[in-house]
Amino acid sequence: MMQRLFLWLLGLSVLFSCVNEDDYTIDAAEINPTLALPLVSGSLSVQDLIKSTDSVYVKVYPDDLVYLSYSQTLKTQGIRDLFDVPDKVLNRSFFVPQATIPPLTKDLRSDSISELVDFGLSPEQLSEISFSGGQVTYNTSVSPPGANLKYEVNISLPDFISKTTGKPININANGAGSILLSDYLVKLNKNKFNMKLVLVFKKNTAPTVIGPNTFVNVKLSFLGMDFSYIKGFFGDQVASLPSDTVEVGAFGTALDDANVSFADPKINLVVINDNGVPCEVDFKKLEGQKNGQSINLVLNPANPISIAYPTTLGQSATTTVSVTNVKQVMSFAPNKFYYQMDARINKGLASGVNFLADTSKLRVKMNVEVPLYGQASDINLLDTLKLDLTNLDQSSVNNASLKVKVTNELPLNASIQFYLTDEKYQVIDSLLLPDQTNLIKGSTVTSSGDLQAPGVYDQLVPLDKSRLDKVFSSQYIIVRARMNTSTDASGAAVDVKFKSKYKMAINLGLLAYLKITAKL
Amino acid sequence: MRRSRLTLTIFCLAVAFHASGQMEGTLHYMSCLPQVVNNNPAFVPKYKYVVGLPISSLYEGYTNSGFSYNDLVKRQDGQVNADLTGWISKLPEKTFITAAAGADLLRLGFRINPKVYLGVNVTGKTFGQGFLPKDMATLLVDGNAPYVNSTANVSPMLEALSYLETAVGAAYEVDSKLTVGGRIKILKGVANITTEASDISIAVDENYGITASAGIDVRTSGVNSLTNSGYEVSKEIKNYMKNGGLAIDLGATYRLLDKLTLNASIVDLGSIKWKTNLYSYSMDRSVATYTFSGIDANQLVNGNGNEYIQAQKDSIKNKFDLKEGPTDAYRTMLPAKFYVGGNYEIIKNLNVGTVFFAQSFKGRFSPGWTTSLNKNFGRVVSATLSYTLSNRSYNNFGAGLSLNLAPVQLYIVGDNLLKIPSSLIVNQNLNEYINTAQVINVRFGLNFVWGWDKSEKGTLAPSKTKSVNQSPAKKPKVKTGTSKKDASYLKVRRKSKR
């Protein structure tokens, strides 16, 4: 029985050993998959296309028209900085004749000095200073030292009035002391104030012997004075103000070689003056600049411009200056505006009532408002991308096509080309054939420049095999878009509007025909 | 009547052409084998007494409803190259690949009286089924472009179960026409992998935007611990046997006409509850859904392309996070099988039988059809030739051979064995057979058998008369020119005809 079983199993094993294993050794495998890969998708508005760093300048009018609003304010205290109250030091002495002073039952006013003190300002002639800082220091002494004289000096500054009590400075000094000026204002007469010093012998039960050449000395110092406002006539002076620049880089370099015409751009200058003094602003330079070139802005009123000034301290006066050649300037497509100016006060005047506070500024605000309404051609956008296809087998890509679907509500046509370059950015070839580059079709517009119908491009763009092969040996790919605004039915350029609701829906995909062979 | 038969025949053939089962059609009418009761518990084998030891029956089966090896390769200039494009073109929408194995550890069968046949078996079984959606293969080979504006369903499924079956069954002859049978099976699950849910899809829109979604719920028992270092199955065998289950087989045969017997059965109707060493892998489809439509144009315009791609990578990683961990007990059904057939006695010891069968498992209903010619050459040799439609495969010529050298019975049977000799003759190897086969199954072994039943019980049908109950003294006399036992069998038949 076991013999039979053995033979049975042996027969089976012999049977199943009759297999040629070579038949199950697969030498190679090849597949030809076609991959449909999404590359880019999304919906872009004109706001998205403008450089993100400038997005804060993108605004929308109530009618949905997008505009660029640039505003730069030059804040200068150039006029206020014209004024400074210098330190003033006064040394005065009382001569006390040689004698014996009998006992005094009460204080005895001996001598006095009255004087009109000049702060020494020029050309301004101030009538009032309200101090925000500084001090008056005083020091009295007797010479020669050791004289046994009991005295006081009464220091009276009647023009220095306390802002809290309304009382003038009036102190009796014997030795050193100081008074903070931040609580005082001084009434001046063309920079001058009154001062009176009175020497007082103090009551004494004993007689006082005064030696020869005896003096009572008074040193009075006005130091570190700063003002919260000044009033008076400030003189005919010129303040040089710092220069400033307004960057208008929303389009980057895209408009460098473009022909641009904005339908309704606006540029104005607003001068806000806190200084209560007649002032004339002289724009030494006011120009739009681009790549070393410039264009002057023509102002109305013409330069130099007398600006308004406030009649009450704490108020401001505004002067608006417009640019008369704004369309010309914007067609130049500057990427920045530069201005530099002087401010001249009291031009030709010999008197007047001026004022300013220590916080008073001259603000020159430049507003550039560019509604995206107009026409343009030859707008260029360039971007460079690094390619790294070293891990891909070139032979595995048989062919490829770009799937492009763009539904464009923006009135902007674009021709796009992909340039393949070596590591030195030398162009090897372009990816698309010349007749394949018009990938973005602008919308059609009404006579008023509004959207009529979106432009639709929906095609599979076959890529030339020889050009495609060069992708694998390229180091960089430069994407260049050349754009024009939509034209009318006859092909003539028309002013078009870019509204915020207009979108460009982009779907870009790649259809790649691969051939993958594996030797096993 | 003839038209309705024709219609029925065409329908059955049509169903069978698309069939993809994992079953044994050729075995069905090999009445000399005690294993025939596997297909129908009402079948009564030829031998009254059977003892099967661990080698009594070994079964291996493989089916592939989608392709054969030849569909996968192309031979050119002495080289064998994978022809994946050709393979895809031939694939059906759903390809099921199954593998099954079984081995009797013990089999006992004995007829306790003329009406009752009892059987006991202990059998180890393993079944595995993988589902390959055509879309998955297409994606790998042809890419995703064919799915622009459509969705590829790439939900694979894997089922595997291994269990020990202890079965007690009986066939009972109700009357001269009807025999019924049943079997109760006590199941002990060893290991299981089941895909409770698999819903993975990749959709491509007209602009090539790709949406991937994945919902997965795979549960396992007795598998995860195998990956633990130091884990020894032998020490944990007790745990493996804690997965209990129950199943039943039901069957009947009915002699419709004198020579025509019908049969029907349901086999492996039951389930196993998996309780030990449970581990699951899941992904929530409501979370694991991601659409990539390309780099966002706004991000690109703002020069944030690289950051955007990195953010998308992180998002994908978070969304498609495969959760894994211990899970609760679960229950899986066995692959239930259904057989309906008929057997016609052409002449003595020569029958033609046909059986439609189907397997239902995890939502897959896979039918098939076998027709066989069965011949007993005396008691020593029983042979069967068959033709089977199964798994979209129509070149399955099967055979069965039993050498009844009582008490030893050696046998082999399979649904696609007949091509083996032709392959050997023509090519001196089995390659042609293997390369073209989508159905390969073979059962072979050695039984110990006694008591060849010369009545029709061994034809899987009730006896035509009650002669088998007669005492030996009343047995019909042997007719000259035939062996004693065969002549007796023949006479009984003749009597019944009268």
C-alpha cells in the first residue's frame, strides 16, 4: 500500500516538475501611460496680478473700477527748526560803599538794577515765548568773601508769567537757586524783556562794618530754553526741506517698454501748514522717474507756490496743488516720483504777526491715483524658474501637450512663451511654436470699456518633440508674457476698464505621453 | 417545451460564461469518492465504509476570472516580455483571483443501514480572494488620462481565512425517489483578513484636476501578532482556536425519471466570529478626500509656489492617515456554495451529469457550470471527463481518475486536468497548460474504503427499488456472463423497470 502511495505521489511530483521555468522569467516590461496632470489653476483678478507688495495701494471705486492710489507725506519741521532760543547769562553787581551800617530794625532796600534784556534773536522779532523747558538759575555772592553782610537780592522778571498762577517771577535770593521755566511764558518786545534786581540789607541788631571794594554779585542764567510756541515776526527766512520719493512700482518693470495711456489719472500735492506764517513752497525738483529717465510735473498754481497758513495757533491750513500734465506723466509710466523743495517764510516782509508751535509741521502729501482705465500695448512680464529634471529619463517622455483653458474677463490679451536656457541664461530654444503663443484671449468690451464677453481659450497645445527634448537639458525656463489691452472689433485700441469683479480663470494642465521600459 | 429548454440552456450558458467560481465541478459526480459529499451531503458514496487519514484528501485550487498568464506576456525573439497594454485590453471590469487549499485530517464514513449514511470529517481549509478592479490596472499601465471626465474605482479587496472544520453529517433516504442530507460543521478560525469596506477612487476632471478619495476598513485576526518579534504561533495556538463558528450543509437528490436524478445543495452556510488578536486598518473617506487642481495661481503669482506645494503635501499626509490598532470582535461568513444538477444514466455504469454551481462571498456571486461523463470500469477504475465553464474561462477540460484497489483508493480529480497530457505531448512540459489556465484545481489523495455498493446508492441517487433491503437469501440470482455483484445490480434495475 505504501508503495502504491509513494508511486502516486512520485507521479504527481514528476508531473508538476515538467515546467520550463524560463517561461516565467520576464525579461522586460514596457508601459505607455498617458498622464493628465494639473499644473496651475485658480482665478486671478487684476488685484492679484499687481505686485503683492503694492497690494495696499490697490483700491476700488464705488463703480468697481480698480485704481492704484499712492500717497506719500513728507512731514517736515524745517520751519520750526529755524527757531531756537539761545542761552542767556547775565552777571550783575551791586557796589556797597565802605561804611558801618548801624543796627537795622527792619529790612532796608539799598540799590536796584533795572534792565531790558535782549535774547539776541535775529532776524525774528518775537513777542511771546511759551516755554516747554529750560530754567533760570541764579547765584548771589559777596566779594570779597567773608564780609559779614546780611542781604538778599530781589530778582524780578515781570514779563515771565506763570501759566498756572498768572504771577510773574519775583524771588529773594541769597545764594544759589533755580526756577523751571516750563510753567512760564514770556512777553517780549522784539525779543526783549524787563529785569529788575534790588539789593536788600536784612534787619540786624548789630552794626555791620563794610570793608572797602565790597560788592554783592548776581549771576542770572537762562539755560536750555525750549518753547511750546512762539509768536512775533519770524523774519524773511528760507528753510531747506528734505527730499522724498513716492514709489509707484505696482507694475514692476512690466511697463518699461510699454505704450501706456491711462484715461483719467490724477496726481496732486496737498500742502498742510501748521505754521502761522506766510510761506512760499518752491519745488526745486518734482519729477517722475524711470530707469534714469525723468519727466517734470507741471503744477497749478505754478511753482513757487504761496501756501495758506493758519491764523490761529493749533490750526492748519491746506493748499492743494494739481499736476496739469498728469496724462503725459502717467503715460511715461514712471516707477517713482521724486520731489525736493524749499520753504520761504515772510518773503519780502519786514513785519507781521507770526506764530508756530514746537509741534508745527509742514506736510507735503503727494497723491497719485491711477484708475485702471486706459489702453496699453507691449506690456512685458518676465519670470525665471529653475528647472531640475535631472532625475527624469528624457526618453521616457514620448510626447506632451499643454492643456490650456483660460476664461478671461480681463480686457487683456497675452502671448506667452517659455524660453529654455542654459546655466548662463543663454536661450537654447523656446517651448512653443510661434503660432502657439497666444494663450490668453482678452475679453471684448463695450464702447465704455466695460466687459462685454469674456475671452475663452480652451485648447490642447501639442508640444514639438524636438523642443520638448530640450527641456531636459535646460537649467532655467524664462516665462515671458507680452500683453496688450483688448481692442475693438476693428482692431483699434480702445480704453478699457479693469474692474475688481473681472476674473481670469486659469486651468493649465499637462498631458504627457510616456514610455516606460524596465529591463528585469 | 423544447423552446423553453433551449432558452434555459442559453441562459445557463450565458451565466456560466461569466462565471468565476472556486469550486469543483468534476468531483460532483465521482460517486466512488467519499469526498463527493463535500458538494452535497445527500450524496451517498459507492463505498459503505470509509476511513481517511491526513493524506486522504489534499486540495489546491486557483482561479482567475480576469486573465491567464498568456494574457500577461508576449514572447518575441526568445524573450518573454510583459505585455501590460494587451493585458489591460483583455481585463474585465472586475477580476477576482482566488486561491484555496484544503486537507482532510480525518474522514470517516459508513452506512449504518440501507437508508442512512453517516460521515465525519475534520478538514483544514484556507481560502483567499483578491479583487483587482480593472481601473486600478488601467491607472498603473495607461495612466490617468483615460479617466478625464470620469472616475476610476480602484478599490482593491482582500479576503483570506483559514479555519479548521469538524463536520458531522448524514444522508437519509426518505423514499425511493428522495434522499436528503445535512451536515453540521463546528468551525475554529485560525486567521482572517477581511475587507469590510474599500472605497477608493480617483477622479479626473476636464482640466486634469485629480480628486482622490479613500475609505478603507480592513480587519484582521491572528495576523498582527505574527509581525511581533519573539512571537511563537505554537505557544499561542490556544488563542487561535478561540475563534468559533458554525456552518451547515443541506442537500437533496431526487429521482425524477427512471434514469434521471436531480440534485441540489447548499454548502458552507455559516460564519466565524473572530475574537482573538484583532487588529484593524482604516481610513475615513469623509476625511481622506483631496483634490489637486494644480498650483494655485494666486500663490504662484505671489511667488509662494514652493510653500504652497509643501502645504499641500502636509495636507495630503494628514488626510490620508491610515489608522491602525486593536479592534472589536467581528464575524465573517464562509464562502457559501450552491449546486444544482442532474445526472442521467446513458447505459449501465456510464452517466452524464451536469451541475450549475455558484459561490456567494462578500457580495460576489460567482456561478459556473460543469458537464461530465462518468464511467465506472468495473470496480477498479472509475473515470470522469468533464467540461467546465468558470471564471470567464471556457477551455477547462477536466478529468477524474480513481483506482479502487480496496481497501486503498487512490484518486485525482480536477476541472482542468485534461490539458495536462496534451501539453506534455506537444511541448514536453506543462507550460502551455499553466499559461492558458484560469482555473486550476486538483484534489488527490488516498482513502481506505470497503464495501462497494452495487446498488444505485452509489450513483448518488436513491435506489430504484427496495431490493437493497432484502436479505441475502432473497437476492436475485447472478446471471451467467457477468460478475456476481454486477449481475445482481443489473437485475435489480431490470426488476424495477417492470
